[in-house]
Amino acid sequence: MGFRIMVFLAALMGVTGSASVTIRPESDPMDMSAHPNSVPETAENTDVFGQQKVPIEEEPEEDVMEIGELNPNHYPAQRAAKAVQHYLNTRYGSPYRVFGLHKVHSGNAEDVADSGRKYRLDISVQDFISKSTENCSAEVLFPRGEQQQQRRPQIQASCKELCKINTKAQEEALYQQYKNQSLVAAHLPDSYGHIEPDMEPLWHLGTVASSFIMLNESTENTLYNMAQVANVTQLETENNQLKFDYHILLHEMVSQEIIHWKLLFSWSPSEGVKVLQMEQLPHCHDCEKPPDTN
Ligand SMILES: *[C@@H]1O[C@H](CO)[C@@H](O)[C@H](O)[C@H]1NC(C)=O
Ligand SMILES: *[C@@H]1O[C@H](CO)[C@@H](O)[C@H](O)[C@H]1NC(C)=O
Ligand SMILES: *[C@@H]1O[C@H](CO)[C@@H](O)[C@H](O)[C@H]1NC(C)=O
Ligand SMILES: *[C@@H]1O[C@H](CO)[C@@H](O)[C@H](O)[C@H]1NC(C)=O
């Protein structure tokens, strides 16, 4: 738990402090890391459920878009790879399987006439529960122009042994346990970055479900992380599907905004997570503050 707490607090500090955004002096032409789209190398994927440990150091220039071979540690490759992470969670995620981006090995980008920009990536993803890491190759097309407002990135991914650890028995047991309940929980994790062990499946479920939002909202200009489950209420089971109403806080790393979403979804071992409704909640200044970290 210790590691997770540390990472979560680091993520929160990134949230609160615009002071953590340092702009490097532009006068040093030899400083290769001062590329406008660079993500500091130290930010390499020591994250928990996609929470980046080290705050991003520089404001990216949104109109700088790379073509051709990409630096794996820079924003363009990282953003496209993050979309793949969310995609994998929407397809294969469960209370016992949550994928995070582990590393971008290589990537390139090209403009595709009229439809957008296509990224080809070699990445590795890690299942945070089993800790197993797998390589995937993926294509991500960010739609452009008129289509951009309506369409989420289109993603294809092939990973060799993504789901080699069988979680069916655990899922079935959890399903039976939750079926008769009407759970209520708040602040996962709490102000200290702590999650009670029996609440972890609810956090994992919320993380997987949030990937549906983050995938849908991902563009070449965003980098979303799950920050917290503000609260969750279990609704009545319908058609053998458990139903949950989540209030979720997402952290957008580029704008440093905390964005609130209401998310209604169902889950069962056989059907997986199905989103019934997602709604971005209006900005409110009282809830803008992340949980008190003192
Ligand atoms: C994943 O790919 C990287 C880079 O291509 C390679 O070094 C590593 O051994 C691969 N890992 C696995 C588990 O195949
Ligand atoms: C995904 O986002 C688009 C807008 O970008 C929205 O129209 C659509 O309803 C969203 N999908 C869901 C399932 O909410
Ligand atoms: C749930 O309810 C069913 C029938 O009402 C019962 O057979 C089962 O033992 C209950 N399970 C739990 C975990 O309470
Ligand atoms: C859930 O949390 C949000 C944000 O803190 C709050 O506005 C909302 O009232 C809470 N809902 C419940 C049911 O506690």
C-alpha cells in the first residue's frame, strides 16, 4: 500500500500545484528535453492505474504536432498510447484486471488525408493487479476536422498474451457477494491515498469504467488520468447485471483540471462493464479542490 499512497499523493500534488509546472529557460539550445512536447523522462510509467508520478514539467504547445518517428517519451506518443490503455480496459477490464500504460517502446505518426492522424505504436501495458506486463502493437487514429467533435479515437491493438491470468473465479465470487448488497462508498482512495482492501474491487471497477469516458474524450491535446472515486452507490440488480452509480474525478494533465463525471454502468462476469450513461458535471469551485492532502 505504501507505494500506492506515495504515488497518489504525488499525483494530487500535481493537481494542486500550478507551482509544479516549471518552464525551462529557452536560452539553452543544447537542452534537448526542452522540446515543447516533451514529457520528462523521469515520468516513465511508474504510475498506478495510469496516475503519472511526476508532474509534467512543461506546458505543451498544442499546435506542435510531430510526424514521422516519435520520441517515445514525448506527449504525442504518450497520449496516443494512453488511449490504447483506455481501449484495452474497455475491452478486457474487470474488477480483477486493470491495465495501465507501462512504456512506449517506439512510435510514428502520419497524416491520413481527410481523416486525421494515425499513430503506430509499440508499447507495453501492465495489469496492475497481477503485475504482468505484455507488449502490444497498436494503431490509433485521431479523427480530424469536422469529425473531431463527434468521434473518439479509433484504435486497433494486438497483444500476445494479455489475458493469460484467468480471473473468472474471482469475478464470479465477487458477483455473488455483491448481488445481494446495496453498497455505498466514498473517497476511493481517501485523503491519505488509502483504500480498504474490501473496497478495492469498487475502485478497480470505477477505473475500468472511467476508461470509457477517457477513451471517448481523448484527443491529441489531452492526457487523462483517473484521480478518485468521489462516491459510488450500488443500484438494484437488473437482468442479472449489477448496477452502479459513480461520481468520478478525472485529472487532465495538460490543463491540470479536475473534471467531474457521473457514470452509470452495469457489470457482470459474463457481460463485463457496460456504460449506461456518462455525463460531465458542471464546473463547481467547491468541488474543484482535490481531497485535503495534509
Ligand atoms: C517487449 O518489447 C521490448 C522492446 O521491443 C523488448 O525489449 C521486450 O523484451 C519485450 N517484452 C516481452 C515480454 O516480450
Ligand atoms: C462520446 O463523446 C461524444 C462527444 O465527443 C458524445 O456525443 C457521445 O455521446 C459520447 N459517448 C457516450 C457513450 O457518452
Ligand atoms: C444472496 O441471496 C440468495 C437468495 O436470496 C442466497 O441464496 C445467497 O446465499 C445470498 N448470498 C449472499 C452472499 O448473501
Ligand atoms: C458524490 O460526490 C460529489 C462530489 O464530492 C458530491 O457533489 C455528491 O453530492 C456526492 N453524492 C453522494 C450521493 O454522496
